[in-house]
Amino acid sequence: MVEAILFASAEPVTVRELEARMPHGSDPAEALVYLRKRYEGRGVRVVRVGDAWAIRTAPDLGFLMQKETVETRKLSRAAIETLAIIAYHQPVTRAEIEEIRGVSVSRGTVDQLLEMEWIRFGRRKMTPGRPVTFVVTQDFLDEFGLESARDLPGLKELRSAGLLDNRPPPGTVPLPGDSAGDEGEDEAPGQSELFED
């Protein structure tokens, strides 16, 4: 009876619980000692878990129960946009990301990118409120085969790959020979003074 109860139970069972289920006068403690000896050296064992008992796989065979799977998670559009903004504008604050995207950034989006270790917290900006900034990590660069964030494709490469529309954004008039948007952004003079370690 003790063996049947332990086998059927998903959770460890205490001696008191065994006594409550068995006929009056039964000694589950004695049965546990007998079962423990009987299962020694076999594929499963009767083991003590705290003050309860359970049938568990033998420790040397635990590897048979492991199942490894590779979980592929697709990034949401919001996560991709947020990641791109951080990569191209780093170090960037949450407010700056929201200003560029035009919508608020959910905590889950940033948490997912932090969990994937593609972004990390950067230095605090030396402005009121001292907001934290975000920057891309070495793992991000490694994932995309980049030596540094400066190796990210510029506007010319993105347009030639068909990822950007060749038309200028509405409301802007491109000037002849204007290539300011084609190169990566240089730091504005004095910008380094806005940050601290």
C-alpha cells in the first residue's frame, strides 16, 4: 500500500499522511525501510524529501530524464524598433526612444532585450532626473557579426538592400549633394559632458 501511494503521488508524502490512508494498525515507517532496501541499486529509489517520502529516479540515471530544446523567440516589431534606436543612437534614454518611436516603450520590450543580453544599462545622463541610458552589448555585436556599433549599415546600405524607401521623409527637401544622413552620426560637440561614468 505504501508503494502504491508513493508511486501515484506527484508530491512527497509524509508518514502521517500514509497512516491516515492505510488501515488502522499499519506501520508505514517499517514499510518505508523495507521499500528503501528493496529499491536500492535499481532505476528508481525511495528517498526522503524533508520529512516526507517519494519515489524518484536514481541520481545516476537522471540524465535520461533531461530533454534539451532550443527555444527560438521572434522579436516583436516594438522590440526590433527599440533595439534599432538603441543601436543607432546609443547611449539613449527611454524618453528619447519614446520620442523617436512616437509611442511609449513598454517595460516588457526593454526587459526582453535586457534578458537576451543584447542591451545593457549605460551611464546616467547628467540632466535633471539623471535618467539611465541604454547601449548595445558585445552579445548584440557578436550576434550580428559586427566589430563595433559603428559597423552598423548606414542609410546607403539600407536603401540598397531594399530595407528603406528611397524617397525622402515627408516635409523634407533634400539638397543637392547633401549626404549628411548617409553617414553614421558623430557625437555632437560637448555631448560627452552630458554623461558620467
